[in-house]
Amino acid sequence: HHHHHHHQQHEGKRSDLSQVALRPRVFLYQMTPMNEAVECVLSHADCLRRTKTANLNDALGYVLSEDISAADPLPPFRASIKDGYAVIAADGAGERRVIGPVTAGDDSRVTVTTGQAI
């Protein structure tokens, strides 16, 4: 019982954090202008002048030296990134009869009517 009572006391002592962002601040260091900060970082970074062509299986740990893009879209059809059910929203909550599946790439036209899901 004592431990539970101590826990209640601790909860009562929580600080009000709503004013934290408004408290006065003292900055010990002057802000570095963005262009100087970028120049500093780049001057200490290794240049990516050396490039190498590597097989994908051997490319772990390497960084691309230029942007690449796929030659063809994949998948080659409009696709949802989520699984789920299509329903009539106006039906509201409740049970529905599942009338069948629609798999990726299936472009058949299916109509869902009230009380149904696909």
C-alpha cells in the first residue's frame, strides 16, 4: 500500500510544461549563418569524385552518385498501398456480405451495393 500512495504523491507534483516555450532564454553562442554552416560542413566532408560501377549484389554500403529512376512503373497499374474493404459509407456501422475479392492488377469493374463489401 505504501508504494501506491507514494506514486499518487509523485503524480501530484508534475510540473506545468505549458509555458516552457515562452520562458526567457540566454544564448551562450552566436548563431552561425546558414551559408557559413554549409561551407563548414562541406569543407570537412569527403568529396564524391570517385565513382564505381557495382553489381547490385555488391553495392551494400555504397551511395549513389546520381539520381536514378525506374524504366517502367512497378506495379504497372494504379494500386492501393493498403488492404481493406470497399463499402457504401452511407450504410454506417453494421454487418455486410462480402461479395468477393479484388486482387492486385484486377481491373474488372465491380459494383458494391448497400449491405455489401468487397
